[in-house]
Amino acid sequence: MKKIFFIPVLFSAVSSLLGQVNNTNELQRLVNTSFTYFPGVKEVQNTITTAKQQLEIASNNLPRVDANASYTYVRPKIVLPLEINGKTQEFQFAPINNMNANVTGSYTLFDFGRLKANIEKAKEDIRYAEHNTDYARYQLAGQVAAIYYNIIFYRRGIAIEDSVIAYLDDNKSIVESKLKNGDAIKLDLLNIQAQEDAETNRKIDLQTALDKQINLLRFSTGSGEVMGTGFDFMVPAEVLGDALAAARNTNPAFLLAADRVQQAKDQQAIARLGTRPSLNIGAGTGFKNGYVPDVNALKFNYEAGVSIKVPIYDGNRTKQQVKLAESLLSQQQLATETLSSTYTRDIQQALVDIHSGEERIRNTAGQIDQAVQAENIAASRFKNGVGTNLEITAASTAVARAQFTRLQYEYQLCLAKVELARLAGYKFW
């Protein structure tokens, strides 16, 4: 009979140990490790480098220098009969073999805003790439946190199942002893064995889920080790108070939406510049033939000048591009409104989950106390010979179920906090 009272005490000790609050330093370490390990983050980070290179290209307003060489064979031969010193001779005005080798340079003096507009767009592209990298990190951090607490949940669930199985196994030994003495029937033994098999299957399911989560953690961080045991994730009071305001200020999803709106505005500004003129200077020097009177001789030459290009008619392409840019801007603004509406809904749902989770946890305290009292009464009845082994087995299993229910509520509350932190853009690492 001592075993009957010892197992519930052991179970309570295990539950108390597993319920200890763990420091979140381990979670922070895993999250930061994932930022350098997970290939997806590295891929997104590379877009920042690409965007900076695009800015260098857009900012490049240096002169352009080209080397050119050409040869052209021309027929018919251009000649005119001219009388020179009383004699008529054929005078050649253009060579048959035209040769030209030169170096030319050009530079845009004024583009009436095109360069500045492209530079601003390139800068905005850099901000977008940076915010997109932050967004990838926030998403990955939320996934790692969820996996981390999944592992803790399954391990604690397995510990509960181990305590139940141990209790059933001890009671099975008692029944087997009583069965030999004729104080029990085989049905009692079969009932306990069936219940133990059911609990063993529960443990197998939990262990399978645990192994999958460890594989996911190793895939995300390169490490599958978790030492934590508590659902210790905390959300600051200011985030709980106004999570939507926090999201609009810090969540990369909202920053990306604002970036897309600005990019659409920049594209619109560039499209409007399609009808602006441009002022250029150019110069060149080299050797070519074709100069009279000796058109076949190569001669040194140079040139310099100023040109202005004024668009007059482009088939309404500029107007169409401006109209398209306006439509894209309107689309991005509508997408921002949709994002705000979606996050408002999700944040409210997360807050409801947090409040309901806290209420459920408070309510389970009474359920656990009642289950423990029922267990003690059943054990006392069995000790005094007025109860059955089936009663104490059912009572102890009810305690385990109540403990597991509380564990589930603590786990769900923790995940709701993780989700709220992700939605609000809370940087918990």
C-alpha cells in the first residue's frame, strides 16, 4: 500500500520541477544563431548589397568615353571633271575606302530631375531591402520561438505520461499479487493493462511530435538542444496595452508596406519626367580620310558641341506610364489598408487567446485540487478495504489529466504571447 501513496507524491514533485520558470537567454541565443545559420536570411540579406550596387549605378553621372573605328567601301566613285591649267582632270570629292578612328566623349549637363529621381528611388530600394531583411528575421524568430516552446511542451507532456505509466505499473504489480492471493479478479488486471497501453501510446505520439520539432529546430538553428523547461515568454505591458500602435511603428510588415507606397510614388515621379528635355555636351578626336583635295589621306580631326533633346511626341507612352504608376500607387495604398485590417483582427484574436488562457489556468487550479482530493479519498478507501483498485487508478489518472490540461493551457498562452509579439513587432531577442 505504500506504493499507492508514493506515486502521487513523486508525480507532484516532477510536475513542480518541470513547472519552474526558465530564463529566456537560451531562446535569445537560438534566435540569434538562426539569423546566421538559416540560408533564407542570408538570401534576403544579399538583396541589401544588390540595392546598394543599384544606388551606385543610379548615382553615376560621370562622362562617357568611347573608342570607335570604322571602314566603309563606297561606290560609285564621286568625281567631277575640272579644268586645271587648260587641262581637264577628274577631281575626286569622296574616297572609295572610307576610314575613321576616333575617341568620343559625352556628358549630360542637365537632365531636369531625372538623375535625382532615380537616386531617390535607389535609396528607397535600399530601405526596402533592409526592412525586408528585418521582416525575414522577425518571421524566423517567431518560428524558432514556437518550435522552442513546442519542444518544452512535448517533453513535459512525456514526463506526465511517464509518471502515469509508473503509477499504473506499480498498481498492476499490486493487483497481480492480490490475484495470486485470491483478493482480486483478472478483470482488474486487464483494465489496468489496457489503460497503461493507452498511456504508452500517448507517450509514443508525444515522442514522435518531439522528435519532429527537434529536427525543425536543427534545420533552423543548426542545434537541436533545448535545456529550458518553462513557458517563460513575456510581452511588455505597453505592447499588451496597444499592440496595434506598436505594430504600425515597429513591425517590418508595416514598414515594408510604407516602402512599397513610397516606391510607387518614386516610380510615378520618374514617369512624369518622360517629357523633360536633356542638355548634353560632346567632343571627339581622331583620324579619318575624306578631306579634299586629297580625300584618301588620313588626317587628324576634332570636334566639340552642345546638344539639347526635347521630346515632342512619343505616342502617348509617357502618359500611359504615368497612368500605370498612379494605378500602382493606388494599389499599394489599398494593400496597406488591407494589411492594417488583417493585423487588427489577428492582434485582437491573440489578445483574446491571452486573456482566455489566463482565465483557464486560474480555473484549472481548483480542478487539480479536487482531483488530488479525490485521489486521496480513493486511496484511503482502498487502504481500508472498502474501495477498489480501479477507483484509485481512475482517480490518479484524473489527476494526470488535470495536470496535462493545465500544461496545455500554459502552452497555448505562451504561443499566444509569441504570436502577439510577432504581430506587434516586439524584438524579444
